[in-house]
Amino acid sequence: MHRADGEQLFLDDALVARRENVRRQVVPALKLGEPVLEPDRPWESGSAVFGTVLQDGGLLKMWYLGGGHVCYAESEDGTTWTKPALDAVELQDGRSNVVIERGAFGDYYELFGVLKDEADPDPSRRYKMSFLSITRDYDGPHQASHHPGSRRGLSTAVSADGIHWAMETEFASDGVCDISRMYQQPGTGRFVLYGRAKLAEDCGPWRSWGWGRAVTRIESDDFRTWSEPESGPKSGPGSGPDLVLAADEGDREGTEIYSLPAFEYNGLHIGMPQMFYGRTDQGNLEIQLATSRDGHTFERCEDRTPFLPEGGVGEWDRFNIALGCLPPVTVGDEWWFYYSGRTYRHGPYDGPDTAAASGGARSRTGLATCPRGRLAALEASFDGGAVETVPLTVSGTRLHLNADARWGTVGVTLLDAAGQAIEGGSAPVQGQDGVDVAVPLAVGAAALEKPVVLRLELHNARVYGFTFA
């Protein structure tokens, strides 16, 4: 029995008992077109790679990787960004927008992300940052297994204002060796970090190409002490602790999972894996979709269509698409995703088909949007199709759909446990398109005190999710 609290999205089949002539279709985000942040400071060295954007105090605040440093920018509207002159790090002629300088903050090497923890009673720890530390020429007990002679791992910093940072825990975990993304769980407040792991062998359905980049998970209740990482199985999922996500038999040769930004939405874990196509004639990076019901094992959405593809010829984000930490920024009924694009492939950076060969290599930050929840849809054409959910325990009597039936119809029927239509529980949605379309049902509250099945009949229509309110 599934309790349907809040909007339920059809990104996976966890709520679907039957599908008839209906397919799931990933809907790529709409890119703004022009970058919103350019690397225009000398210390950025032509690089402005997105890390995190937070809604905070009436502003949007961004922490990003500029020339290896952690830089800060802010915006009132999300599209026009300023880089304030701060006193945290003085560079060249004085103040800068750098808040952590590479080479001057322990063994800091690369930003993972920033979050604001409103529940922390200590105001000096309100902002929290995760980043990669690397110790070179290391010969101690914590050598990185895939990088001998060095130590690599997660370090953390805290701040009262997001500008002035203090080291919290250096090498809080050796369980990640490179790019990682974090978020804070709603409800529990737990910190979850999906980090870089590497496969060294063929692990059943998991595939190891090149470096075998994959994703593992560590977590913390206090941002100081972190769990041991989940490690890769020797014969695939179900045979001991599992990797969170890795390339599998459905991927083309050379595929690896480069990173996994993720967030939770009403009990569904939504991941946006950064796919790396690592053959020497590729070096491409794009964003797909994945889901999990427990946050420990992710599956990619059907057909694996990219949610954020690389740009086309002539576009600023031609190659190397990257997302930072999630959740997306919510603006009205839209989700905003800030992402990075580059004019060169991922290794060899000066290889063929890249601006690096002509000295024009740059990375910039852009914006892509989608209506709330519209990442992937269940859809049927004019010949029609139907979807029935598993029995649902609902918390309201009013049904709303996230659906597009501008030129078609979604027929709605509520069924009881015996599969019989509930009186007053049938109505069509026609000629409407919205994330919160009210369905004109006339069902009594008593009928919804028991589990119900939602049946949707689609004709030239898409449905993304539903809410009982």
C-alpha cells in the first residue's frame, strides 16, 4: 500500500500497476540560450563552473568554481548576476569575489557544493560546504586506492554568512575520491553525499570502462562524522552492499557515471546522473534522469534520453555539461536548473573538435528550466492508452493532475479495491495544460477513507503526476 502525500510523479513504475499502450518519455529542460555567468575576472582563468545556487534572504546566491577557487555571485532575478567585491580573499588589486582560495585553505582542491542548514542552533555553522581535498606525495595509511601516492577525500567547511569560511573537518571521509554532490534530507535533516567511486573489474550488470567511474553514498547526521561508503558488489545488485549507480549493459562502450546530483521530492529520490562517454573519440558529458525509492539504489528513466544534452554546433555549451548540487531553484511553478557548459571535450582537453586547440577554451554557467515536476511523462497518442496505479492511501478529497491535454483528453476514474468505479469519481480533463489542473470529481469523503486506484485514460495527452489535496 502506498501513501500518496504530496505530488506523486510518474518518473518510475513504483505507483503503476498496469500500463496499456503508454510509454514514458523524458522531456528535456528548456535552455535559456545565453549563459548567465561568464568568467570575466582574471583569477577565474576562463572558467566559471556551477556549484550551488540557493534562495536566501530575497536573493539567489551562487557558489561556483572559478579558476580553481570557490567564488561567489548573487542575483535578484536569477538571470543577471553580480560578483561583489568581498574581503574574504584579496587577490591582485585588492578585494575579490573569491571566498576560498585554492592553495590557501588546507588541502582544498575542488568545490562540491554549499547548503544552508536553517536548523543548526549554532549560527557559525549555518552554511555548510563540502569539497575535495588532495594531499600530494602522501605515503601514509590513507592512500587513495586508484591514486597511489596521494590522499583524496571529503572535507567540510562552515560559515555564518556564506562568505567567511572555517575548516570544519579535513578529510572527514576517504570514501570519495573525486566529484561529489550533496543535499540535506527533508524531514530528517540528514546530510547525504553521492560521491565518486571507481570499479576495477566487471561486476555483473555493472560495467567498468576506463577508470570505471561510478557513484557511492555516504551520509552524516551532524556534518562532522560520516558513514562508511557503500561499495561495489562482485556480482551485481542484491549481492551485498550495492553501488548507488554505475554504467550497465544498456550503455554503449566507454560509458561511466561521472557524478550524481540528487534531491528528494515527496518521497521520491530524483537523480540527474552526469554521463561520461569516455572513449578516446568521445569525451562527452550530458545529464540523464534516474530515480530511487530508498536513496541507495538508482535506476535510470526509460529510453535514457538526456534531460540536459550537450549544445549543438555554434552554441556556448557545445560540450561537457555539468550540474551542481540540487534541489533546483523553485520560481513560481517552474524548476530552475543552473548548469555548466564548455567549449571543449573532457580529455584530452586539447584533442580534436575543441576550442582548446585555438586558445578559446572557456566554461560558463547557464540556466535551464521546466515546469514543476515535468521531467518525464507517461503519454499516449490518438490511439489511446491507460494507466492504473497501485492501491493508494490518500490524504485529501480533491484530485489535481500535472498534465498536458491541450489537444487531447485524460479520462479520470477512481476505483475501489475491488476494481469498481467509485460513485462521482469519474471526470475528463480536456483542453487544459498545467502543473495543477483540478479534476472536477464529485466523490464523497467517506469513499476515500479506504485505498483507491487511480485510472487514467490518455488520448493524445501527457500526464506527469497527480496530487490528492
